[in-house]
Amino acid sequence: MRRRDFIGAAAGLFAAGALPACGAGEADPGTPDHILRLVAVEHGSDSATGSTESFWNELVRGFRRDHPDLRVDVTVFPPDEADARVAEMVADGTPPDIAQLGAYAEYAHAGLLHPAGDLLTLPMQSDFLPGLTRAGEVRHVQYGLPYATDTRRLFCNRELFENADLDPDKPPATREELREAAVALAASGVPTPYGLPLGPEEGHAEAAIWMLGGGGGLTRSGGGYAIDSAENIATFTWLRDELVRPGLTGSGDPGTTDRREVYRGFSRGEVAMMHAHPTFLRQAQLFDIAHTTGPVPGPDGPSEATLGAVDWLMAFNGNDRLPAIRTFLGHVFATEHVVAFADRYHLLPVTTPAVERMQDSEEHTHFRPFLDQLPSARPFPVEKVSWARVSGELRRTIGEAVRPDNDPARVLGALQQYAEQQEAAG
């Protein structure tokens, strides 16, 4: 995609409402060389974690003790606004120097990013988990720097399982075991035995979890989209027939149910099972929710793969501040800082030294099941320019695949056709 084409497309993505930090404002093309501008995503604002603004402020203060000649101005946006706000800055010709976002590929294809080799030393680059390095590449060159990740597991409400005469220390390992547990939970009076959030907030993630659990996925090994694969059709047919039609996903429509709604239901004792990432551990601790977790159930046993969403750092190349960017990123990716961010916001680290430190720490025992899944975690196909559009369509329509009167093959086939069209469009 040519730069002007990308900027023209990005101009319509603006969304209002920033959370400024460190005296930051909109991008300024006249910013001096010793001042870096960074855009970050809000990951936590409760009293236990503090806003992401506070983390970056602490990180910047530590950086300036060693580099008093450099300044970093940080602006923090809510997660549903960050991508659009950065797109508007780029459209205005005033990109930040560094951005923390959910996708990078469009900027890389437009020639707007520094490659990782210009930003980090070779030892730092080699520290990234190999799967994340590959996911950060466009045309075999890494542009996306993974900053935080997660994996997904099946959460079971201990009290509700015990009330249904189920053993919470033996979470369902197969889909049939999950269905049988859901039937028992429904019989004991649980309103929503399994929470199935296929609504627009994160329907693409719930879909990917089930696809991977069934031996399918969003893409095939060659990189093309595989949304309507035989495995995925079988998965959604099972969901429709075995969970949704019998009412085991509650009285609401999964296609309009958001993950936050399911999390709240789990916290209130209304949802007995759900797939969740490690950030829910913080909520479970705050509200004293007794629970157990297990791998994603597959057709014949625990799934060997699960979803691993990633936050990416990227550095824009139009501001001629590469030496300062390189110096700051060396500070950001120090192992103690990678661990500190993951620990504070209940995410997972992205480098081998940080993973090993958390695995060996007694303070992080509750993270170990999630950390152990990292080698088999599959990121979204963020290296595709088309992914932003395809994921949006998935969010809007994937819930239709499990409606009792719908044909999953038809819905997934339409999504596959859309994905192939977007892929061809570039």
C-alpha cells in the first residue's frame, strides 16, 4: 500500500477521548530531537494495578536518571481508541515516535516503521520468544516488537462445580466432558453453565480459541485464511448443537454477548465455565472467586494449541530520532521492566529471560499454567494487512454461526470469501 493511500484510509479512523500523561499532547512535527513521543494503551486503572500511565511514568523517570538529556512524553489511550488515534496522527503526518498497539502490519507495508534490527541489539532481538518474532515479521523482516502477551485457559467456578457434584480439580478435558459438566451445572440451577462471548467486543478471540481447540484455526500452515475449514465447521456445528440449542450458554444470544459480561457473570456466580486470559486472575483475587483452570478442551483431549494475543511496540521512521528511540527501547526491554509490566497487569512476558524469571519465582506460581502454554500459543495473523478488516468482520458476524436456525458452514463460508477478497485487495 502506498503511503498516501494508507494515510487517506486512516484519516477516517479518528475516535475522541485521550488520557494524557507526562504533559503529552497531539503529535508535534516540530518536537525537538531530544524529546520522544510515545502512545500507549491503557491496561489497568483499578486501585490494585494503577493506570498504565503510572507505569510508563515510573519507567520514564528511571530512564531519565541515566539519560537526563532525553525526555519521553507519553499519551495513554483506552484500548478501543488507541489504534484509531494513532492512525489519525499518521494521517496528519505527525506520527508518534513509538506506539504500543494491537497491530502493526499496515504501517510496515506502507514503509513507515523502523525494522527491529535498527532498534535493538542482536542479543535483545534473540531474547524474544520465537513464535512472537515470526508474528512480528512482514516479508521476513521484523517490524513489530512484542511487548506483552497472554494465553487462554478454561476457568471453572469451584463453588458451582461442587454444588453440581462435579470435581473442580478435574476441569473438563474434552468437549464431551464440557457438555456433560454443563448439563449437570444447568440441573443444579446455574443460569449459564458455559459463557460463550461471540459478540462484537472479542468474538474473534473466542472463535479462535474454539477453532484452535478443534484442530483448525484462522489460517492454514501456508499462511492463507482457513476460516471455513472442515475442522472449523465441525467446531461451530458442535457449539450450535451441543451448547447453544440446549440452552447451556444461558438465555442470551452469544452473538451479542461480550467477554466483560461473561467475566461479570462468573464473578457473580452466574457463569460456571469460560475461557479467559490471565488478567482475570486479578479480578478473581479482588472478588475472592474460588476457581480452577485447565487447558482448552478439544474433541479428544486437551488442546495442544491456544490463542495468544500480543501487544506490539513499533517505531515510526519519519521523525529522525532513531538514536534516541534505540536508547529508550533498550531500557524498555530490560528483563526487569518486561517482568514488571506483565506482573502488574497480569499479562505474560515476551522474552525468554523474563519468562524464566517468572517461572522460577514463587510470587508468580499462579501464572505458571499460562506461562507453560506460551510455546504452543498462536497469535492472531497480525502480519496480514487485511487482518484489521477481517477481524472486524469476524467480530460483527461470527455469532451468527451458532444461532440455532443458522448453518455454520454458510456463515464461515461467507467470512472466508470476505477474508480472501480483503487479502487480494492488499
